[in-house]
Amino acid sequence: MKLLVQVLVQRNPVTLKPLSAFDKAYLQYRDALLLKTPGVTKPFLADNFFKRGSLLQTKWLALHADIPHSSPSSPSPSSSSADDELAGVMQTIEATDAVMAERNSDLKSLDRRLSDPVFLTIKSKNLNAWSLPGLMAPLPESELLHEAAKRGLEETCGQNMELWNVGQVPIGHISNEKEKTFIMKQLILSGQVELNTKIASDHAWLTKEEMSTHFDKGYFESIKDLI
Amino acid sequence: MFARRLPKANILGRHLATTPEAAATPSPYLQSSGIDPDAPVARPRLEEYLYSTLVDDLMVLSYCHNSPLAPTVEQLKAKEGKGKSDAYNSTSIATLFQTPLAKLPTRPLEAGRPVTNLLSLKAARYGMYHANAVSGRYKRRLANIIDYTSITDAQFAKLDRLRTKVTRDEHRAFEKHFSPRADHLPAIQKIVLKIWEEKAVNNKQILLPALMSLEAITGASAEPLYATIKDATKIIRVGMPIGATVTLHPPQAYEFLDKLTQTLLPRLREWPGLSPLCSKPKKNIGILGFKIPVGSVGAFPDIEPHFDLYPNLFEIGVEIHTTAGSEKAAVALLSGFQMPFRERDEVIAEIKEADALGRANKTDDPFAKYKKKDAGKGGKK
């Protein structure tokens, strides 16, 4: 029985996901409940922060007079200067969107799909198929799983990545009659892939949906629950 | 108050937080509740990070394959065929969410905390059970809440047996001690901030800035803390207000934790980090805590600009209650939120040193404290 090791290298999501209608409704429901629960939110007392009757207090109160709240934590501003600021922010967001759309299409960029986790996949030369990176040869008896995983990844993808092992225990395995492949998880903290062109011809940082199209159906079925 | 819509201000919220799906007709609930559907919602970053990303890694780090409770492959396959698995034996987090709509809790519990999903319902029930199971002379009062008359021991024992029989099966499923189940993964239960200042014995008024500072930091209502043990040497009587406290539940707890790690803790000078040991290991294993020194409380972004408004600030004790069943799981959870910890071995060594020092100084002579230390000098001549 041959033992093989593959590594799931994950880049964690960097931004929050866009909310679906259900998510938004749930969060609004929770906010509304919290507003009703006593003790959770203290009504803001301007007297605690300003001298009573001072000019500063009058100005501040005028600024915050009509604010529709749905959440205790995020009131929306309503003054005209805030609107101008908002217009500026909107322009920056639209510009960033354009840049991000370009980055999303570059499969090798670590800044793609910032709201989803992305995983490292390589196209091995021998099999000419996409798979997770790992040890090409069976595991020698003297070596531990997590050490073999580290070695296999360095051989295939270079030593330029700063990685953190999520424990020393595999997250899953794929077994046939002939061989068992254990899958270890690592998180990438910084760095990039320097592909060893003798072993692999291409690499990509893919989300789960993209992996389902790149991988063989059987292979993806056996690892889809680990992602 | 919510009827007025500000289109410009809400474009930002709409752009960032919603998908085209959300622009559909609002639900009848939204219309009747008075919530502005375009206003942004509170999205604690750490809470979303926990449930989307961190929880997977915590499971890998804390799963014990050697545990007798870990199911074997045959057991898992056997359960697949049956469909619904019961609460005690469920091994997947998905079963918690595959509940028919009629069974979902839709209103806050009488206990006071709003509950909106089965995970927090379990936690709330467990909390309620333990809140009622106090010991000592208060136990009997809780037995008859209608007219507060005391009942005989036999009557109490019978009620107790009935109550424990009903709750035992539910709460076995929510064991505090670790078992390798997906729904036993650690999460933040609550954060409690405490101020205890014995100088308030003489002057109650100094508690006002204490309460205000806690409210400024957290945004929640602070309550005074009363003395429960008398001390005649310090002129403390039971019931005197000597401290202040505030309890934060999720989602505010996650926001406060974010504030700590991003703004306050980086500004603490010579702070070595949290101790990875639990202070109350027997009672509740998942509690980790630390103290914010007096000089650093002013570093909070809510207090610093108005520093002069506070005549005095106090040391704040922060207790982070988690649903973790072991110290290591609690440490893993909090370090996932970027809380810095000390080395476990160093802390244990420090405690042992302090114990050894204490034992070395201890003597059996009851009059030791009255004897002069420089005994060799002799008396008056």
C-alpha cells in the first residue's frame, strides 16, 4: 500500500462577502432584536461628551438630528459634507472595482477573489492534469506526514512562500486499492509560487467552483467536502 | 424615525453590502418591523471570519482522533442511511441547520438574550440551566418563584429531580468537556469587563467615571458591582457598591474584541500577552482573561479624545468566556483572532516559582509577625 501526500494551500479571504437577501434579512432581524433588548445599546448622551449648551454640542446635535438606524453599530451620516465625502468614496470604490476585476482574471495572482478562499493547484507534467500539489513519490517510512508535505511543496512550488501548517494531522484522505493519499492543510501568509518546471507546467490559485471545472470529476468529488 | 430614506447616504450600503437579489420586493416582516431596508447592517468582522474560515482550522487543530467518542468510518456510514441523526450523536454541523422552519426559534427567549439560531439556543439553555443551579441558601428561594415561600427539603429534592431529568438529556449533548463534534467548536460566549475599586467604600461618586468609561468603551449599559463578602478592617459591608461591570454578548463581543486587538493592545507598553491558563479551571474551563492597567485605559479610541472628562480611570479586568471545552481550544480560538499569548511553559514556571516563594516564607509560628526581625541586636540597656 503506497502512501502519498498532497497539500491544500489556502489563502484566506481578505474582505467580507457580499450579503444575500436572506443574510441581510437575518442580520436586520438580529439588529432589531438587539435594539429592543435592554442593556445592549446605551442611547448616546451628548452631555457625557460635550459641555452642556456649548457651541460644539449644538453643532454636533444638528449634524446628527435625523438618522435612520437599523443597527446599533452603524448609523448612517446625513449631512451635506458627508454626501460629498461619500461621492469621493464612491469614485474610489468604482476605480478599485475595475482594478479588482482585472486581478480576478489573473489566475496566478494572490489578490484575486478577495472575498473567497483560494487554493493552490498545479498542472503536473506527467499526468497533464490539474491537481493539488504534493509529494510525487510514495512516502518513505522514516518521514512524518507533515514533514513530507513541506518537502513535497518546496520541491514543486519553491521555497519562496511563507506557510503555516494547520496542525500535523491530515484533513482528509483519498484511498484506492493501490494507494492512499493524505491531504494536509497549510495557510499561505506571504510569498509566491516559484514553479519547478520539471514537475509542473502550470499553477493557479482557484476558488472551489473553479476547481470543480479544472479537476477530474472523481478527484473533485473526493476532496470537495474538505474545502 | 425609520420612514425617512436618504438615497445618497444609502448608496454606499447598497453597493457594498448587497447583491442584485436584494433589490427584490422587501418581505412582509421588513415592512411591519419599521427597519429601513437600505440602512447598513452590523457585520462584525471577527464573527464572519470565525464562522466562514476559522472554524474549519479550529476543528483540524482540536479534533482528537484517538478519543473514544470519535466515530469510526463504519459508524458514519451507518448513520448516513438513517437520515436524521439525534442531537447527541450528530457529527455534522449541517444537521443543526437542516431543521424545518416550524421548529426554528423565532422569538427571543424569556431569559432575555435574543436567540436566532439553534447554536445560540443551545448555549442559552445551557446558560439558563447553570444560572438556576446555584448552590447554598439561595437554592431554596428559586424553588418556589410564585410566592417565594420556602419548601421542605423533600419537596425541593423532588422538583430538582424532575428538572434535572428533563434537562439532563439536552445538556449531555452540550458537554463542556471536549468531544470531537463539529458543533462543539469554540466560539465567544460573552465578554465581561469588571472594575473593582475599594476606595469607593468612602466615596460612591468615584464609580460614576468607572461606569461611564465602561459605557464609552463598549456602547452597552454598565451596572455597579456590589460587595458580597464583608471586611471590617476595610469598612466593607455586604451590598455596598464598590465596582462596575458590563457584559457583552455576540455580536457586540466580537466588535469589542476587534477593538482590543487592533487599537488597544498594540498600545500597551511592556505587556507580555494573555496567560494561556484558565483562571477557573474547575468551574468553567473556557474562560481566559487579563487586566488592562490603569495607565492604558486612556488609550481606548473612545476615551482618548475626551480624556479630561474622566476624573479617574480604573484598572479593567477583561474576562473572555468561550464555549471551548479545554484551555488549548480557547487559546486556539483567541489566537485566531490575533490575541497575543505568552508561552504556556513560562507562565507555569512563573506560578510554580511564586508558590515556592510563598511556601518558603510561611512559618508555623503564630507569633512570627510580632517578633522583631533583627533579633540579634538585643534590647535596651
